[in-house]
Amino acid sequence: MAYAAVLRSPHAHARIKWIDTENAAKAPGVIATLTGEEARELAGPIPFFIDPAVFGGKTTEVRCLAVDKVVMAGQPVAAVVAESVNDAEAALAAITVDYEVLSPVLDADQAMSEDAPRVYDDWDDNVVITIPFVEGDVEAALDAADHVIEDEVSIHRLSTQPIEPRGNMAVWEQDGSLTFYGSIQNPHPLRLHLSQSLGIPERSIRVIAPNVGGGLGLKMHGHPEETLVCVLAKLAGRPVKWHEDRRETLLIGGIEQRHRFKIGFMNDGTIVALQNRIITNIGMLGASPGWGMSFLSALSFPLGYKIAATDVQVQAVTTNKGIWNATRGYGKQGTNVPMERMVDMAARHLGMDRIEIRRQNLIEAHEFPFTTNSGLHIDSGDYHGALDKLVELIDYEELKAEQERLRQEGRYLGIGIAYELTPEAADIPGTIVGGFDSCQVKMGPSGNVTVLTGVTSPGSGNDTGIVQIVADELGVPIDSIGIVQGDTEACPYGFGNYSGRSIVSGGNSAVLAARDVADKVQAGAALLLEAAQDDIELANGLASVKGAPEQAIPIAKVAETIYTLNFAIPGIPEPPLESTRVYKPDNIRHTPDEKGRIQPYPTYSFAVHGAVVEVDVETGRIEITRIGIVHDCGTMINPAFIEGQMAGAVVMGMGNAWTEELKYDEDGIPLSTRFKTYLMPRAGDVPEIELVHQVTPSPFTLLGTKGAGEAGVGGGMSVLTNAVDDALAPLGVTVTELPVSPPNVLAAINRARANGGAA
């Protein structure tokens, strides 16, 4: 094994005049060095996970090492392979690069000006794509509204930071084939893209994703180091491993966006019009799918609210900040936060209760399935029922009374309410974001079962959930089932892990495959028990006749008989006891409707969040004292995993809104380089989460399941922001900028006081 280290640009925007690796090549332990010019001869461009050009946007060539120009601080420019990690990292200091430093552009608004530096020299501006979603006459609706609020909400740049950073290893076999190991989410699609960038057949590449210590979107591929480690292994003639450190993980961000909106509403709280102009700062345009979150932030408006007229437009803008990759929630938190801020602003303007204004505007249970203004076809729900459950869960009226008592004492308690809608299990046309997936179920002569699935697990428990499903269908003990994931050589083709799809797509394909195997087992048991096949039931490891449990045979015995006595028993089912099936959820439509809209999401989880905070107005410190959630993801295979997912997502969302922020200096150099400067909440910073399940099955999936992997982040961000806003309302503060960190909270208080707010 040899080890790689990557030299990264110290500048946010610069031309590379020349690179000298001669001294590095002579350093102790060094096996090989590589520059961008050299890498260009060994590998082609990295294919886009989601290419903006497919949707009419601009595109650029992405390489594993920069060739002529760098457009973000931290962009890879050269690499070293050595006998040890220490040798490789030490040799980086011996590489000399001559840069012509250029002026960076860091702010998205400034990047859109005519005289802004161009991130990409051959573009006429820095706008990657502009996407509108318009329904109804918004100007007329605003004119007719009793009230109109015009404001803006800004969301800062965030990062995901799984416990395990990314890591890749490449091994070239003697026959010229490649085995790639990685902490990744999408093995089969990555295999395709490696074949395209390396110029070798897809069949010659095996990709293996071992157990992964968290994904959160960061490990969706398109990173330069995936192609780079393969090139380095070829160059060195040795297996090569690269593992990023936390500083490198923190180069990758997401979400940063600004919403400039107008919202019109009537005296009774009915929202009649929404106009929103969104600008997203995607930083460097990379091959990973992060930029696509801009699209989702616009597509998901207006959540589950009925607003007759909407005009939402998003512009994705490239700058010299760090690259985006997918961030858990995939842009839908960029819808949740501003939408929930708008609803609270309208309630405050009217002096209306925040629960009641939501009751007034949310889709009613009898209206599902419901098509939103952007064309999303929401499968099912009971939003008002969830609101009622939350009011009871947190004892809302008592909280309001306590808030009034504490305000008399000069204490600033805030109650946050937020509704959250999460489209999940996406299928995006023209990309490798697939909504369907495959599964193979195999029962051997011993009755033991192996499940091979195209979905992968980032530690979320979907492997256990799929095993539970198969055990239930086959009637065998869970401990008799093994599962294989993340190996392109063994597993049927699948798209991996993203968009809360693992059970919706992977679990339901397992159902189909398991039912095929169960059908053969039932046929064999019927023959052996001299009964009708329809009368055979499988449970507790036995095949038995309905109504006559004494007429039973072990399922393992049936399997053994099918395999070993197939010629001896006429009519016995033909082995093997195996099936591979693909599941395509309903409610996906790629053919545009009469308004040009498609429907890329089959399921829609939702939740209503409540939070209580106390704000120290002298320091800006926030204490979260209570969190309550009513969550609905349809049929639940394993509620314990759902609760774990929601707890993690909500705390992640609260951290995103509260203390986490990727900061840069005026030259575009990252300032958030470790966990002392990128502050994530700790276990002691949040109280126990009170979670209530509501179950509204999806009519469009086999088991009624909906995605549950992304839900919670947007709600966590929104409810904390709304709670802080509510706490500071007596001071005249309206929260329009995240994070709600102590410095920002104090600044908001001081601005309100300067503008004549309460003392």
C-alpha cells in the first residue's frame, strides 16, 4: 500500500503559470508526483452527477487536478504518492507553484454584476442557471391582498461533516481491471463515471463501499479525489490510499442563499400571493450534485400551503467560494426556512396565533393527492391532525401563559412553530438520480437467505429494515438472513443512498423478490403437505396449512427438498430459490404536463415542530429547553430507526441554524478549518426530543412507505429560527438572517434598538 497527499491552492482565484515537482520527487519515501498537466494526459474530465446543461444551464470541464486556473481555495493542483502518509504530506512542501493571483468574487449579488470577475473565462456571466416556477397572476393577487409584506431571508453557508471523512483506495489488478474502495454513497453510478473519466470499460471496474460512517450527501460522488486516486495508483504501480482530514472535509459546503420576497394575505390570514427571488451562491461548479439543491429550493415552494398565485425564481450563481455537494435535506431546508419565516411574519403582522394561521392555509386531508403550483403531486397527509397533536404534545396554551409570566420578569422565552414538507426518493430525468432500485433474494438448501440490494447504508439502519421486510415475507427468523450492499460485483444494479430512498425503492424491491421466493416455497410445501398452495402460510420458520397448524413443515426442510429431490418428486418447484426484482414507485412523471411541469418525487414526508428557547439578551446566548415533533413518513418498518433519523436530522438542522457556519476572509480563504471554528451542537446542548408518530400511508408505494432520511433538517432549522424570533419580538427584532449565533442575535437586538425598537 502507498499513500497519497494532495497539494491544494492557497488562493481562491489564480492562474497557474507553472508547477515544479522535481524536489518533491526526490523527497524521502516518494514514489510518484503528479500535476494537472500530467493528469490531463492520463484521465479525461469528471462526468457530472447532475449536469446543468441537461436543464439548459452552463457547464464547464472538471478535472481531478487543476490545469490552468484555480477557482477556489483548496482546489487540488498536484499530488504525491509515498510510502507513508507522513512522507507524502511532507513532500507537498517541496512542490513549487507560480500563481498569477486574480481578484476573487465571493458574494452572489456582486458576482451577477456586469463588471464582476468571471469565475470561468469562457462564460459571459457567472449565472449557472435561472429556473422559474410561476402559477397565477401574482401582481394582481398582491394588489388585491389586504396586506403585503416585503422582506428578505438569508441562509448562510453550511457543511455536513459526517463522523468519518471521505476516503478512497484504488487497486489495479494484473489483468488491467480496477478495484475501487471508498467511503461513498453510490457505487454503481460511480463505476460508470470512473469508466468514462479513465477510459476503460465499465465491466473492468469493481466498486466496493464498506460500512460507511455517515454520508449526509457529502459522499455522493463527483469529487476530484475519486478519479485522482485511480490515476495515482496506475502511475505508482501500487495500491494507493487517500483519506481526507477535517480541513479538507470543511472545504465542501452548501445551501448559501438569499430570498427576496413579497407575500400577500387577507385579514383572516389566508395567504393569496407569493413572489420570491432566490439567489444561491454555489461557489465553484463541480461535478458533484450540490448545485442541484438550488433547483429544489425553488421547486418545493410553497410547501404544503395552498397559495393561489406564486412566482418563484432561482438563480444559481458561481463564485470563488468552496464547492457545494449535496447537503442532507438537499435544498428543501432552503424552502422551509424562508416559507416558515413568511408565515410567522404574516401572523405577527395580523396579531394572529401562529397555529391558527397554519390551520388556515395548509392543505386539508380530504384534498390529497394534491398538486402544488410547481407541479409536485403530494401523495397523502393529515397536516391539521399533526398540528393538533403538536398542540397537545407541547401543551401550547400553557407555554404561551408561561411566556407571558417570564416576560414580566424580564426573561425572553420564545416558542417556535414550524411545518415541514420533505419530497423524497427522487428520480431526475437525464441523470443518474434514479427513483427505482433492485434487489436479489436467495434461499439456499439450508433455508438460510442472502439479500443483495442496490441501495447502500450510511449507518442509517436500512440494511436491518430490508432484512426485516424479507423475514416477514418469507416467514423465517431474522438471524437466518444476511445482507450484502455496496459491491458492484455482487449486488444487482442500484443507485445507492440519497433522497430518503432506501426503503421506498430498496425495501419495496426486496418485497417483490421475497414474494417470488415465498411463492416457490409455498408451492413446494403444498406438495409435501398435500394442501392447496393458497392455504400455505409462512411464519416462524414453518410452512403450515391455514387453520391446521399441526400440519406444518420447516421452511428449511422445504428448501432442502427442492434442491436435493427435484428429480425424485414430480411437480416440485424448479430450483434455485432466487429472484431479482426491480421496484419503480408510482407517482413519478417525467412527461411534462400542460404547464411544462414534471413530477420527480413519489413520496412526501411531513412534520410539525415545536421548540422552546430562552435568549439572554445581554450575551445573545440561546438555551433550547424543549423540542416536540409530530412526524409522518407513512408506514414505518422500524420506528426506532425513524426516531434515530429524526433526532439526528433535527439536531443537525438546529446546529445549521444556530452555531454552524463556513466563513471566509475577504480573499476567499476559508476561516472554518476545524471543529473549533465550525461549531456543531453537542449532546448536552439539546434536550430530549419528544417525538410522536402519525401514520398516513402513501397510496403510491407498495407498503405505504415514504422517505424518512432527509426529513427533520428543514424543520429543525425553521423551528429554532422562529423560536428565537418569537423570543425577541418584544424588542422589535425580526430574524431575517441566519445563523442565530450569539453575535448575530446581539447585532439584531442592537439594530432594533437603533431603529426605535423596545429598549
